[in-house]
Amino acid sequence: MHFELNFSPLIIFKENGIFEIGEYIKGYGKKLLFIYGKNSLKKSNKYQIIIDSLKKSNIDFVEYSGIKNEPDPDLVDSVVAFCEKNNIDFILAIGGGSVIDTAKAASALITNKKGIENYLENVGLNYKIENTPVPWIAVPTTSGSGAEVTKNSVITSYKKKYKKSFRDSRLLARMVLADPMLTLSLPQKETAFGGMDALCQLIESYTTKKRNNYCMSLSLYFIPIAIKSLKTLASNLLDTGARKNMLQASIASGITLANSGLGAVHGFASGIGGMFDIPHGLICAILLPHIIKFNSDRDKNIYADIVNYYYKDSSNNIVKFIDEIFELNKILNIPYDFKEFKIDKNLAEEIIERSTGSSMSGNPISFNPEELKKFIENLL
């Protein structure tokens, strides 16, 4: 057996830790880029708390805001140009996966100046990171992608119909500050989509061909916690206990995916997400129970440990577990399939072609193109 474990060197989980952000990050550089998303942060009282903390710690900084969609090459290049103009040598990213992936990509491209597309899998010239990225610090405001603890940055181009990553262990955040109070303002849809993405990552990293015992133990522990938290948040978005647990589960899912990989859900999510403007977490949520059934029909033991741990017995009742995930989607107002998006079934082959990559290759079962085509056509 061979595997590697890559972690951010410091992960701080602390309620209201944002009040101390300046003290936490001073010393990582001389000129900071503070990057964040759309207006929700700036309209909240958290924005001024952050600004006050940075000023109190005498940190020289500039702001870049307004990121609202998954990063594309043009966005990353514009952020890198902004950093070069302002002599940025470290980055603070406060936001969801889009903000964090943008910051992560920029941290590498500031010191590796060959254009973002050239670093993406099966897109450009397959360049590798040579020079050490500038330090960046992650403060997640969502519980979902786990991007704050992963070593890859996901870039999407709707013009070229791709959703691809580039990865390097040096892309890991130098520090992660996880403050669950920042997730309390998340609306229902973002809570549901992000939470299901995290749950999916926990399940897929447990069953992937590249799994290892360390990550499996994290996944197994947090899968029931994620499901329970999502059920609670479906009816009470302000439940602080569920918010804390969901953020911990999300971070765990990022650690496990970074060190074990994923499966067919994220394989298909890459293809569909690059072709259609559908939220990533929603795509994963729709696919998850169908892929579990797809895999377990070939080998019912793939999910046995997860199912038995979840139900606290040895029944391996995979049908009951699949029904539970479908029911969870239902209470989160997530559709059964993709039919409401009116995707042409004739695009099934293109979706499959664009879904190839590390996630699809990590799926515990290998399927031929005809099986994949039939599977995806049934959901369109």
C-alpha cells in the first residue's frame, strides 16, 4: 500500500475567531490581498470586524471583491494582474469555494507566470507549479466544498465547456480559520447544496479506489453527522450546533478528498458543471443516490461499512440507505433528476467525454461508455 497525506499546517476551529484574524495572519507577508465574494459579506457586520482587526494589527492591505461565480480563467488572470500591480505577497480569502479557489489559483500564478489554462488537466500545456506560491489564508463562510483544505483549484470555462483542476501540495492554505458563526447567514439553497457536496465527498472518498485508512476513518465518523446536521438545518437554519457540526464535516470532506480522491459523482459533476450553469453542490446532490445505486448494483459491499455504521447494525441494508439519501434530497428541495433543466439527451455522449479525469477513474466500479450513456440519459 502507498499513500500520501497532505494537510494545511494549521487549522483553527474557533467560534468568533474572525475577531482575531489580524493577529492570526500577521507575519505571513508585507502586503496583503483581502479577497471576498459578493455583497453579502460587505453588508454584514462581519466585514467591519475584519477590517478593524486588520488595521489593529497594522497590516497593509488592499481589497478585491465581487466574486460570485465559480472562477474562470479571465477572473484568475485579472486577480493575478491586480496582485502584481499592488506588490501582493500574501492573500486572505474569506468566502465560499469560488472565492477560495480564486485565491488559491492566484497564489500560485503570482509566482508562476504562464497563464492559468496551461496548468489545468487536459486543457493547456500541462505545466506544473515550479516556484513556491505566495502564502494564503482561508476563512470559509460556507460548509460544502472543503476547498479551504484541498491542494487543488477548480477552474470553470463555460465558453470552452470545461471544469478542470490543477493541483500541487504547495497550494494548501498556510492557515485555515474555521469560524462556524460565519455560516449562520447562509440561505437555504446554499446550505443544502454545499452540505450535500460535503456529504458526497465524505462518501466518495471512503469508497474510491485511492482510499486509505486514515481518511476512511474521518469519512465514516462524519457521514452520519453531516446527514443529521442537514436534516436539522432544513427546518432551522440558525441551529448553531448543526452549523458547527456541518462545518467540521465539510473540513473533513476536504481533507479526505484531497488525500483519497473522489468518484463518479464528481466525475459527472465536472462534465455537467462545465457545460451548464448549475450549482456544483446541486449537481452532486442529484447524482449521489443514483451513483450509490449504480455502484451497489454491481457490488453491494462497496457501501457496507458506511451503511452498517450509520444504522448501528450489520444488515448492509443499502436499499434503505439509498432511500434515505433520496428522502434527504426531498426535504432539502433538491430534484430527483435533471429533467427540469431541459438538457438535450443527445448531449449525453459529450457529457461523458467531458467527465473523464481523476474523479471518474477513482470510482470503485469501472463502467463502459454504453453503461455510462444509459445512466446519464435516464437522468436528463
